[in-house]
Amino acid sequence: MQVAADSSSLIYLGKLDRLPLLERLYSDVLIAPSVWEETIQGGKEVHPVESAQLERSLREYELIDLTYDEVRLSQLFRMDLRLGAGEAEVIAVSSIRGCVAMVDEKRARAAAVRLGVRLVGTVGVLLAAREISLLSYDELLDLLRRLASVAWVSPDIMARVIQSLREEEGI
């Protein structure tokens, strides 16, 4: 299964030093042009060292060219749904190619759901890694806490995820 990844999810997984999980969970990780621009070029201006590390990791993934239809659809999403360029491209690619969209931003997630696009976020990637034993219970809890320190995660979602994990572990 392929995944088209948005910049925020890539940055968060990079900060957690868990980008390699994507290679284990998905057959291909697709990087749209605006996602590359936002993640790498934009990152160089703000965090040059982190951006260089992230760039080395992202070179392992597939930087894609958008088809004409994907360009048109992403433009429509930007105008009608007021999505950012990267989010619009990720959802357009996922919609047309039938792959999973990896996005964290609330408006983009809502748009993907309305369009019937399969969706995962950073928390979902971490949970999927736990499901196939790539992460232990303690590692996952630590990563969720670290994620909450670098990104806004809904307290309700975080509480439900942790409660579910505790129930699975019998705690």
C-alpha cells in the first residue's frame, strides 16, 4: 500500500526519529512537490540542521511529479476547501491514485474524509507500528508524549489512545 505524506507528518516523525517506520508500513512513500518545498526548502530557513537531516531521510522516498488531473484537483482543493498547497496535493494524489493520505491538519483531514480518501495521521502511523510489533507499549507511550511536546494533538484523542493502549495491556 502506498502513502502520500504531508509535510507536518513527515516533520513530526522526523523529530521523533521515526521516519523509517514509513518504509516498514507502506510499499511506497510518495512526496508531492509542494510537500518537498514546505518540508525541505521552508525548513532550511528555520531549522537548517534538522532540515538537512530530514532531506537525507526523504531522499529514500519517491518525489513524484503530479499528473495534469492531480494539479487541477489540488488547485480546486486549495480554492474551494482552503487547504495549503501540500495538503491539497496529498489529498489529490491520494484521491486519484487510491493511496492513503497521511495528514494531521484538521481541515485537511475533514476534507479527505468527505472525499472518501483513506487517511492516517502521525498518531495512526505510531499505532500501526505498535500493531505489528515495531514499537513496544513503553516506546509508543514515550513517542506519544514526545509528539505532544512538538505538535498539538487533541487532548481527547490522546486520552482515548492512551486508555485504549492501557486496556490492551491490561493496565
